[in-house]
Amino acid sequence: MSSWNAPGGTDPHPDRAYSRSGFAHPDSVDHLAVPVSMVGDDDDSSTCSSTSDSDRDPLRQRRHRHASTWRQRCTRRARRIPPMAAVLLAMAAILLLTAAHLAVSETYETIKYQQRHNDPNTLCSTEHHDDCYPRDFVPTSEYTVIREGQLLPPGLDIRFDWATGERWAKLPAKSADADGDGGVVVVPGTEREEVPLGGRRRGRARPTPAAAARSGPIQADDDLNEPQVLMLAARIVGNIPLTHGEWAALESAAHDIETGTTIVKALHPTLGALAERYVAQTSRKPATVANAHAAIQFFRTVGNALQNNPRAIEALDKKANPPLVPTLVAAIDWHVTAVPGVSDEHAHAAVAQACVHAVGALVRGDEVYVRALVELGGTKKVESWRDLATTAALVRKVEHLLEDLTALVDPEKSESGTDASDKDAEEAKVGSVEDPAVSPSADAGASV
């Protein structure tokens, strides 16, 4: 039987060949005991292997004790850190690393954005720095979206997407008519031909496919197709200025029954507000030909679209707010009473004449607007406009409206005709200027 070099005597478990140092006190020498090799059960034939001299060296024993003590201290210190504190430290480290990464990425993107903007031939989106495109639009045979700020070469076929507000362009077809120099021709606007009250409105020839396919800026004498009319109406609603040529073309196109109905349907949800906006352009500051041009063209276009056009009248919302007739009446009151010398007298008269044209179209179209005008003064109000009118053209427009309103409100008085004194007074105001659209023999039902 094997024996152990320990002060306790023989091992109670002789069949276990391991050291007891793990269970001994650190200050005792019992932990230095080395297991004895078990060769056999016979004491005579067994040999005991004792510890070497190096294991019994006091310096080595001291180092071993110090190392064991150091490991124990480290383990105790690590156990003192609460688990939550360790998690917070890890999260703080992750946040610091993320912030540093974002800062570096933002700096890199800013440098790239500045480099792209330094290129005069490149434009970049304000929302996405990586979305850059050439400044010059490159047309193809297929319609392509025109990006913001891109420059268009002349002679392209351009379409306007009413749903999204985007513009599309492509190379013109070979069969399309060659466009001119692309300049804008400024021509004076003209109101539609006067039609007797209750008379039939004459239609206008529809544009040919070749004329509808023309590209480039809209000219005053262009025949507009439906997409072009909708585009111009959208620009009016969006308060985007129109050129003189575009206004003239739209005013001329409004003569057609279908085109007039399209214009009214495109404008009618905000027609009252639009009327207030254009009136404000000429009433809140001195009216001049320059700032009154858009208002004049707008009311002429609306009057042309509504004139003897039941479909356009039906498209209007009779209960829309703000109401259209009171806005127009207030505008006429303002411009016919303008103080002479403060602003352009002819500009005031032109705005008032365009508003009278629109009021006449509404009154002749539906009795709802007749009642609205009667509630605001009726024939007496219209007579006051006639007495305050400063131009012969405005006098004639007001006289025609007065005759039609009298025929609708008091038919018996209309049948009796106008007194000779009234006719003399009208001739004195009109003078030698004759209306090219109405002959002196036109009956009393002639309209604006």
C-alpha cells in the first residue's frame, strides 16, 4: 500500500492518486505533497516517488503563494462591478463609436456634395445629395421628365402631367411643323364678338393635329389643345405668371364651347378666390397698365368662357365662397370711382370693362346671378357705373349690361325702348367712336 508524505499519517483513500494541496491551508506544507505512483499492492515491490528538490524550494513556494493570492484578488474585484454598470459602460462605448462613424460619414457626404456643386454643368437635388443630373436637358425620342433647373434646347415636344405637375419632353417628330424663333409676340387682347341675348354661340374650329403638336413657347395666335389649356389653368391656380402670348392664346381659345367649359371646370373650385386675388393686384396699389394686365386678361378669359355657354355655367358652384358676383361688383365700384391723376385712368377703365364683361356673362347665363346683382343694387347700380365711366368703350359695355338686365328684370320697360333723351346723352358720351362689333342698328338685346 502506498503512503503519503503528510503529517496526518496514511491516506484514508489510498486508491486516489492526487495531491491534497487544493484542500490544505495555504500556510501549511501539506499542499506541496505529491501523489505517489501506485505500482502494486505489495509494499516490498512498490516505490514511492517523492517531490523534487526544486518543489521544496522556499522561494518557489513563496512565488506560488503570491500568484495564487493575486488571482483571487482580481476575481474578487471583478465580482464587485454591478452587472447594470457593465451594461451601461458597453452601451456608452457603442454610442461613442456610432457617433464617430456618423460624423465621418457626414463629412464625407458634404465633401462629395460640394465637389458636385462646384461643377457648373451639374445640378443636385436639394433633398438627396446623391441625386445629381446634368444642367442641360438631353432629349431623346421618348418623353423624359424635365428635372428642376434644367435648360431646354428649342424645338422640343413638351407635355404637362396634370396629375403630378411634371413636365416631359422629347425630340419633335419629323412630320411636325418647324417652330419659329421661339419669341413671344405681344398683341392686344380682344373680347369675344357680342352676341344678342339668347342668341346661339358660334363655335371655333378645332386645332389641327399638326398645329396641336407644335412645341416651344405658346404664341398669341396659337390654337391650344386640351393639355396646353389645362397647363395654363394650373399655372393660374398656382399663381405662376403667364406671358402676354399665353394670356392672349388662352383668351382666344375660351371662345370655343368645349375649351371654355374646360377652362371653367379647371378654375371653378377656386374661381371666387382667384377673382379676389386679381382684383387685389389693382386695388391695393395704384393701377397701371403693367400690373393690371393679368387682371384684365383673367376677367376677359372668364367672360369669354361663360358667354352663352350653358355647360360652363352649369359647371360653376352657385354657392361657392367667396361669391363671384359681389367680388366683381366691388371691383367695378372701385375702378369707376378712382381719383383722376393718382393712377392710370385708362388702366382703371380697362379693369372695370373686363369685370363688366364677366358680370354680363354670368347674368345672361343663370337667374341666380341676376338675383345676386339685383340684391346689390340692380339697374340703379349699373346706371351709376354708366354715369361714372370715363371711356367710350366702358360706357358701351355698361349700356349693354343695363339693357340685358332690364330685359330680364322688367321686360315691359325693355319693350318700350330707350327715351330719346337717353339716346342723345349716350351719343354725347360715345362721341364719334363706333363699336366695331355692334352696328348702330343692333337691337336692344345685344350683349357683351
